[in-house]
Amino acid sequence: METEDDIVKEFLVESYENLDRLDQDLLALEEAPDNRDKLSSVFRAIHTIKGTSGFLAFNKLEHVTHVGESLLVMLRDGKMRLNGVIANGLLAMVDAVRKIMANIESGAGEGDAEYADLIATLERLQVTGGIEETGSVAESTEAQRVSEVLETIAAQVAEDTACETVAVAVAAPPKRARAKSPKPRKKSGGDDDTLVVPQENFISERGGVSPPVSSPINRGA
């Protein structure tokens, strides 16, 4: 008579064989996502693991495979089409099943890991079919591309503005200081005082040197 340990060992051996076949079927489905035979094979593998894990009270394993099975039913029945997003979700489920089975095989029960995020993802895929996630990735990529283009344009505008500023500064002639007219001084020595404007540094309006100019001052006036 088989003991519980023998049943568990047999379950693990059979489940590992099913998972190996499931991996091959998923690879084939990447090339032919509408292959009903491969979809049915993947479904049967997960369905078998789910049923036996429930019988053996491996509740965590049963929950993960149950959600995956529900998604596979929709694929098998043609209610949705396999795409990259769904395939990634199924592969994540297979990885989780292998981890749980490895814990069971080592005598550590089903392990301490929780798979709430994986379960939520598989449940969401049953609603969206992976279309929403695919669109989000495309929108994110397009937004990033637009942002890079705008940054390039802004950098080019800043560079052009800087070049124009330098060009204007170089083209503008330097301002020339206007020469100040020297103050006249008095020259005494006779009855009349005379104002003499010194010739030194005196620049006329036309750019030439003007001769000294004397202006008599009549004291008696």
C-alpha cells in the first residue's frame, strides 16, 4: 500500500514531466499561437497539477494553478489569442509552480513565498487579454521618444541663441570717448585780459586740430 510520501513523490515526478512538456508547448505556441492541440496540452498539464495538489492539500500550489488554468481555458476556447504578455504571465506561473514543488520535494512544505502579484496578473489577463499592457508599453515608448526630441530641440535653440548673442557682440563697434574741450585760461599783461584756449588736445568737430583762440575781454565794459 502506498504511503502519503510515496503519493507525493509520484505526484512530483509526474508534475515535473508535465512541466517539461508544457515548456516545449509554450515555445511552439510562440510560432503558432492559434494551435489548439498545443493549447489543450498546456491546459491538461496545469489541470492535472491543480487537481492533484488540491487532493494533497497543497493549497498554495492549487491556487496558483487554478488561476492559470482559468486563463488557459479562455485561450483554448478561442475567447482570446495568445500574445507576448499572456505568454510571460504563463511562464511566470510555471516558474512559481516549480519553486513550490521544489519546496515540497525538500520537505519544507510549499515555502514562505506569496504569489499575490502573480495571481493578480493572471486574473487581470483574463479581463484584458494582455492588450492593455501592450498598449501601455507602446504609449510609454512613444512618450519617451517625444521627450527626447523635445530635449534635442531645446538644446539646439539654446545653442543658436548663444551663437547669435556672440555674433552681435563681435559686430557692434566699440564706443569712442568724446574728447573734452579744455577750459580757457586768462592771459594778462595789458589793459585787456585775453582768454586763451590752449591748442593741446583740442579736437575740432571735424576731427582736425583747431588753432588757439583768443578772446579779448574789455575790463571797462
